[in-house]
Amino acid sequence: MAGETVSCPVKIHMTTEIFQEEAEKIELVLFGHYYEKGGSAYLKYEEVQEAGKIYTVVKMASGRALVLRSGAVSMRLDLREGSRRPGTYENGYGQFPIEAAADEIVHTRTGSLSGQLSLGYRLYMHGDSVGTYKMKIHYEEVQAAK
């Protein structure tokens, strides 16, 4: 039915490649939640890093993605293909304005509650390039523990 919300626990395999002076690759396997609301798909998950817990929500819609992080690191990254968009990044040292230019935003469903999100973007701080990022987020439904 239209307006009905789909929701389920998911296993997330995320690969991030960062190209700066040197290339770096980060892989994470996490558990989170997938849901659909208002014509958009969402992934919600939590990471534990040295700095502390980071809560992330990724909103996926046609030609755009919004990444919201809070906790030890706060970030708002609004990605739209073909445009450079303002955002913010905040850590223990303060808040910094950032901009992101998205080259690729592809959300592919591989099942009713599984899929992959591919993001490619260039990140800028104070107008200077700080790197190129390629993220692949694969998610699939898992059965909740009883």
C-alpha cells in the first residue's frame, strides 16, 4: 500500500576508498536497519571508532544521497549528481564547512530488502580538495535474534 513503511534489520558491508596523497581502503561489516519512507530508502547504523560511537543515517533517493552522522563525529553530506553542495563536518577540534561534488550515486535493489549503494564524490574544505571518495554499501536483510 502507498504510504506503508517497510522496515527490517540488515547486515551492512561497507567499503570506502579514499584517494588523497596516498590511497586508503576501509572495510566494515556492521548491523543496522533498513527502512523506506516517503519514496526514499534509508540505512541506519552505528560505528564504534577510537573517538567513540558514531550514529549514521543514509537517505537514498533518485540521483541523490544524504549522509548524516552524529556522536563522536558529526557530519552532513548532501550529495546530488552533477552539483557541488555545501555541508558540515564537526569533530573534537571544531566545526568546518565542507562541500561535496558527486560523480556517482547509484542505488541498486538486488532483492526486496537488499541492495547496494555506490557513491563517488570529491570533498572540499575551505575551497581546497581534500580527496576523492568511493563508497560501496551492500545491505541485506537478516533475521532478528529471538
